[in-house]
Amino acid sequence: MPQSPEVVYPPPVGVPPPPPPAPPDDEGLRRVSPQQVLLAAGAVAVVVAGAASLSLTGWVFTTALALGTAAASLWCGVRRLRASEETLAVATVVLAVVGDRAGSDPTSAVVLAVLSAVFWLLGRLGRRALTWPVAAWLSAQLAVLTALSGADLGALPQVSAVLGTAIAGTLVTLRARRPVAPVALATTALWWVTGVATGTHLVWTTTATSTAAPAAALLVGAAAGLVALRLRPALRPLLGPRPLVPVLAGAVTGAAVAGVLQSTGPAGVPAAGYLGLVSAALVAALASPRPHSVVRPAGLALACTATALSVVQLLADGRWSAVALLLVAASLPAVLVAARQPADRPGALPVAVGCLAGAALLAEADGNLGPGRAGPLLLLLAVTALAAASLERHHRDEGPLAVSAVVVGVVAVAHVGRTGDPLALAAALAVLGTALVGYAARTGRRPARAGGCAGLVAAVWLAVGDAGVQVPEAYSLPLAAVLLLYSGRRLATAPSWSAWGPALAAGYGPSVFLALVEPELLRVLLVVVAATATTTAATGWAVRAPFLVGAGSLVVVGVGRLLAVLPPPGLVVFGVAGAALLAVGASYESRRRRARVAIASLADMR
């Protein structure tokens, strides 16, 4: 007996344990029994004998051997000799196939079909052997392949044969025993993919309804068989993610139905789209929203595929009005889905908005709407969608709906800009900017507020530029006002320099600079008045940034203008401003001493 290695127990601290002993050299042979060797050698010998006899006796001896091994396999099955039963069954299958391939090609398909039936019958007799059902299904596939060799796969008979084999394979997969089902599924997949590809091509390329209808029926049958595979729990892990099978089946069905309708003539193309919309409405109203539901994803995939193919073909034919009507109709099922299925709202609502926007653009392109009419309609749609998004704040569907509204609004502004009218473009920007600011005020979305403020500034600048105004304050003061609007509630809560600073810089910077370099009395007077008002108001509000900016602007302008001789009105204005500030300062000090509650220093101001 082999000596076991000596192990020190307990093992020393810090020393790894010794490795396990190496397996003996003949351990692999222990897994092979003499019975398996004998059975394999015997089966090989029988097959070799049968193959060698073909040149002498033809298929007679091989057939006799196959019948003998089949009978022996059934007898072993009765005796519960499982390994012998499977080995003899495999030998039978190989002998039968070898004998068939020695025959002539025209009869090989028929012989393989007969063999498939025989193997199926043997499988019914010997129910425990797995070889018989696998051999029956493989022989049937070989029979079809042999019959199709050299034929045109695009013709209806060949397409029907391929799709029929795929449907038969799904039935075999559903009915086969658990160990056989994966084999049947793997071999059926190739037939299914090939049949769907060739069948769809035939349906969409033929103009004869008598040819398209049978192919479409077989495509629908193949799709139904694919969905039926999910009814067997053991196959679900092999079919991929849960929505894959119903979505794929629905897409194939939608393509088949749309192909048949387009073969009927020009009226069939939009009919396919409306059929898809009706299907979507029925699914939204009747299908179960449960995650394990198969009808709902399959129905929606069918509806989307049929409608999308109809739209593409109508666009290719230049039938813009028909596409516009179809898109308007498509928005109704989308709204219905959003109303009945809250989980689908993030996708359904943007689809509805996009359909209506596309319908407006296509109607104008086809002449049903006057030139430039689509822009205002798109702008109205964008404002409505933003209002709806503001009502859905903090829900899952708010973001997608708002994004779709912004996209439609940008398209509307661009469409209005194509007319070349600056005032119309300014009005569109103002409307979109106001809508974005209102949406941001309700939902707190700072990107929307920034976009809205930018739109308002651009609108004012366009209007001012179109009016021919050359005064710089006509551009700087609207910018300052919009920056205050962007800060919003932060004017009362945030640090004053971050909330007030950008607007004060935009409002006072250009005016103070021009008051120093240009001897224009009106600008100087207005700057002094505005700075005085700002400083006085900031004192009451206890806000640091406008207080310092107003006082600083007044000082800078005053010192700067000392270099020039001021006329009497200027002296009066400066005197009044100084007296007002002195009075405010004295009043402020008096209130501090009386109440003891006012702000003690500049550092305490916000």
C-alpha cells in the first residue's frame, strides 16, 4: 500500500501546509470500464463490416446488420442494459446512413425520410434510448437538405420547405425529452434564421399576393413556434433574456403582415401602418402589464415593426401626406399606452410628441400647411409638452418628456429662423425661453433655467438689433436682467457675490466704462442715479455685493468726472447724491444705536 505523507499536526505557524499527494498514473483509466471498451470496439467492428460489405453485396448486408443491431438494441432496452442499448442504437443509425449514402442521389432524400420515420418508430418502442429521437430528427433534416441541394432557395417551394422544417423543429423541441430538447433547439435555430431571412425577402420582393400570403403564413407560424418554446421552463435559460423571444417573434410577424399588405397595391402600404396602430391600441388596452407577459412585448413589437415599415415605404414613395396622417394616428396609441401603463410613460410620451412634430413638418413639406406654419405649431407643441413635464415633476417620465419638448422647441426655432424674419425668430426664442424658465421654476432644473435665460437674451438682442439700436446698454442691461432671473431664489439665500455679482458686472461694467471715456452727460447722470438707488436699496436689504458695486460705481464715476469740468446740472446731481448717501449713513448709524439689532459690520452682510 502506498505510504501516506507524514503531516505534522498541528502545522507550524507561518508554514504553508504540504501539497496533496499526486494521483496515481492509472487514475484516468479507473473511469473507463471494460464494458464500455467492449461495446465501443464491437460497434466499430460491426460498422466497419457493414461499410466494407457495400462493395460486395451492396446495401443488402448493411441493411441486415442494421436490422439486427436495432433488434438487439430493443432487446437490451427490455433487459434494462442502458449502455448496450445506446451503443447498438448508434451502430444502427450509422449503418443505416452509410447504406443510404451509397445509393443514388435522387432517392437519397426519400430514403432519409423513411429512415427518419423508422427511427421515430424505434424511439416509440424503445422509449429510454436517446439515440432514436435524435437520429429521427437529424435524418429528417438531412432529407430536406438533400432535397434542397442545387435548388433556388428564394422560390416559394424552397422557402416553404425551410420554414416548415423550422416549425417542425420547434414542435420537436417542445415534445422531446429533456436531454434531447437542447439538441433539437440548437439544430432548429439554423433553420429558423434561414427560413425567416429567405421568407421575409420573398414576401417583400414579390408583387403576387398568392406568393406572399403562404410565405407570410409560414413566417407567422415560425414566430408562434418561437414564442411557444418559452412555455417549457427547461428551455428558458437557452432562449436569452426574457423579452428577446416575444420581441423577435412580434417583429417577424409585423414584417410578414406588412409585406403581404404592400403586395396588394398602394393602398396596402398605409393599411399596414394603421393595422400596427390598432394592434398597439389593443395591446395597451387589453394586454397584461406583468413582467412575465408574452403578449404585451410581442404585440408592441408587431405594431412598431408594421408601422415603421409602412412609414419607411411611404417616405421612399414620396407620399408625405399619408405619412403625416399615419404619424398623427400613431400618437393616439402612444398616449393610450402612457395613460394605461405608467411603467411605459417614459417611452410612450416622447413617441407621441415626436409623431406630432413629424406630422407637422411633413404636412408643410407636402403643401397641406402654408409655408412657415409648421414652426408655430411645433412651438405650441413644445410649450405644451413642457407644461405636461412640469406636472410630472420628480417622476420617471418627466425627464424624457422634457427632453423631447426641448428638441421639438429647437426644431421649431430653427424652422422659424429659416424664414429670415428676425422679429419672428425673436418671438419664437422668447416663447421657448419663457416656457423653459417656467418649467425650471416649478421643477428646479438649472439646465432648463439656463437654456431659457439664454433664449430670452437672444430674443431681446435680435429685436434690438433689428430695430437698429446702437446704445451698448440696450444689450448689457437685458443681459443683467436675465442673469438676475437665472439666480432666482438664490438672490435671497445664496452668497451675494455668486448670486448678484454676474448681473451687477454685466449691468454696471459697460456703463461705468463709457461714462469715464465718453463725455455724455445723460449716461453719467443715469449711472449716478442707478448707483445711488442700488446702494440705498442694498443697505436696507443688508446685501454686500450690490452695496459695494453701487457705492464703487458712484465713486469711480465721480472721481473720473472730476478730471472734466462738470456743468451745473452735473454738480447738482452729485450734490444731491452725496447728501442722500450722507443722510442714509446717518440714519443707519442712528438706528444701530437705538435698536442694537442691526448688522454690526460689513463682514456680517450676506
